[in-house]
Amino acid sequence: MGNTATRGKIEYDFTKGNLFSQIILFSIPIILTNVLQSLFNTVDIAVLGVLVGDSAVAAVGSTSSLVNLILSLFLGVSVGVNVLASKYLGAKNSEGVKKVVGLSVVLGITFGTAVLIIGYFGARFFLELMKSDPALIDLSTTYLKVYFLGSPLAILYNFLAAIMRAAGDSKRPLIYLMIGGVVNVILNIFFIVVLKMTVEGVAIATTVSQGLSSVLCLIALLRAKGIIKLDVKSIRFYKKELLEVLKIGIPAGVQSALLTFSNVLIQSSINTCGEKAVAGSSYAYQIEIYVYRIVHGVALAITTMVGQNNGAKNFERIKKSILYSIIIVAIGGIGSGIIGTLIIQPAIFMVSGDSEVVNYALIRMLMVGLPYFLCGIMEVLSNTLRALNKSLISAIISLLGSFGVITLWIKLVFDFYKNYTLIFVAYPLSWGITAVALLVVLVSVLKKIKVSIESSVKEKGFDYGA
């Protein structure tokens, strides 16, 4: 991957070398990292399904959209950290990188604390807004409160991982999450089998394991010998870098939060279909999310690729990054969607055994899992715009195309017909419309970027994108 490291440095240069293979090799650890993050929740669901029952599964599964809604608002800012760090690395601005690394720690802890307060004290209120089943709401509230206690370390992990990915290191975050994943499985079994806990046990296990991964990332950056080494003295706010990060990250966070809010609307609709529909959807989500993690991993990788080449003023590699990523995400999304659809029935029968629950799960997988490659293409285009400092434009288009379409579909179609299958049509419809709109805007932006880069190389000393 064009490793520029020496004696323990962990930076990789994506401004030269075979770009197609770089995207694949860099994306794989990110995909596996994303998969392991989802595995925390899947293990929770599987253990609860086998050792406790479908009610506990439904209680935890019905919280997924709410958890993602609260987390996504703040995690979006980590996108700004990744983009700015990538750009500074591409421009060989070591002082700027040092500041962004220190800033990322402050932001991770600050936003993590905010999530803890909002999530812990608002858990039951939010669940009531989502029309959570009265029979499940006590269990769901317990799970959420314990889960959100670990928010500061969980969010800090994502900020630190964003820094490492910006420098081309997608392997260490994976390794640290693998360690956390093993701990999660062990603690799940211990809390449920030995201590006779239910949803609070799996929440504690998840919190501890995510915290461990975060601490390992922090230690790695403190011990790093490259320019992304974390200097304790640099852990503070920097006005210029903070504004740049927020300029990119806030639109990304708001976009992600509102798109997740559309998922909350969908979950609220599912909640009206009964406990078995909620359980079936929850099981399907645990398989479907792995399809998403594959396409999302490639979409995350392009932020670093385009960010570094934007800083290095390499327009041709920016174009190739986009094209190759779309090809890779389409192949990966279609392939994983087919596999997920084929395995969903036998996989869920092993855990639940209820044919009605399995049928609900299959419907969701067919409607959402199979066309997930459209979501991947949409995210590649959206992240490209963010990496080119067009985060606000990306957010506006995505909100109108995705959030708007899903909201209208639920209000105008599902609320009228009240059909479980119809709920999920909103997803592929919104992804396709948004992807087309993003592509049209991106073509225009790329033309302007090309002109800017060609002009900058003719003017000595012009600091493009600094």
C-alpha cells in the first residue's frame, strides 16, 4: 500500500502506487472492523435468543435504531477528523497532523460524555416516542442505560480509529476490536449463564469490550513513532483545526443522524406489527447489517484515498478512486446480499425456531439486504464530496433524497396500507434516488476541482485546500 513507514511508523501514502489494489487492501481491515463492531450486537442477540428467549431479543433489537440515531450525530464529526488528517498527510503538513490527533482525543471524550448524558437519562422517553411495545419497554430501557454508560470510550475509539485510517493504518483498529470481540463473547456467557442476568448482562459485556478496544487504540497512538504519534501536550482544542473538523463533521453528523431518524420511523412502524414482526426484523437486521458493513467499509476507505490525493493535488487519482470504489462496492454488495438471503432462514431457525418470526426476517432481507449495493454507491459518492470539502452539499442531497423519501413513504404509503412488506420498499427507493442526485453534483464539483488543481500547480506557493 505504498508504506512510507520506517522503524514503527504507521503511515501509508496513497498518492502513488496501484490504486485498485490499495483500495481493496485498505478496505478489508475496515470492513472486518465494521463487521466486528456489529458482531457485538449480533452476539448479544444470539446469546439472548438461545439462553433467554425472543422477548429479550426483541427488547434489544428494538433499540438498534435509537442507539444509532444518538451515536451517529456525534460520530459524524469523526469523519471531519479523518478528512482533515488525510489532507494534511497528503500535503506533508506534520504540524497540522499533530494538532488533529490531539484534537481528536478531546472531541471523542467530549462527545462521548454528551452521548452518555442524553442516552442514559432519555432512554425511556425516546423508547416511548418510538411506540415501543409496553411488554418490552422495561427490558429495552435497562439495556440502553447500561449501554450508554460506555459511550465515552466507545466514541473515543471511533475518533482514534479515524486518525489511524487517515494515516493508512486500518489493521490495528481491527486487531484491537478483535480482542474486544473475544472479551465480549466471554463476558456475555459469564453474565447470563453464571450471574443469571438478561439484557443488562449483554449490555455490560458490550460496554467493557468496546472500552478495551478504545484503550488499546489510545496506547498505540501514544507509542507510535510516525507523525500521528499522540503527544499528551497536544491534547487540547485548536481553533483553526476545530472549525475545519466541524465544518466537515457537523453536516456529516446531522446527515447521519437524520438518516438514522428515518430508520427510527421505520422501526416505529415495525413496532406496530407485533412482537414476532419486531423479533423477525431484529434477527434479519443482524444479518443485513453485515452486508452494509461491507459496502460501508469501502465508502469509508475512499475518504482517506480522496483526502490524501486532494492534499497532494492529484486529480487523476481522485477520479480513479471514485470509479474503482464504485466497482468494488457494487460487486461486494451484490455478492454479500445474495449470500445473506440464502443463509437467513437456516441461521434464524437455529436460534428462534418460530416459522412466523423466520418469515418476517426473510421478507426484510429480500427487500433491504439484496439491494444494499445501492446504499454502498450512495455512500461512496457522499463520502467523496465530504473529502473534497463539500460536506454540506452532500448532507443536503442525502437528506432530501434519503430522509425525505423514507419519511414520505412511511407517512403516505405505510400509514395508509399498514403492510409489513411495504415498510422496506422505502430503503432501495431512497438509495437509488439519492445516488443519482449525488453523482450529478459530484461531476460538477470534480470539474471545478480539476481547474483549481491545474491552476495551483502553475502558481508556486499556492496552498490548495490547506
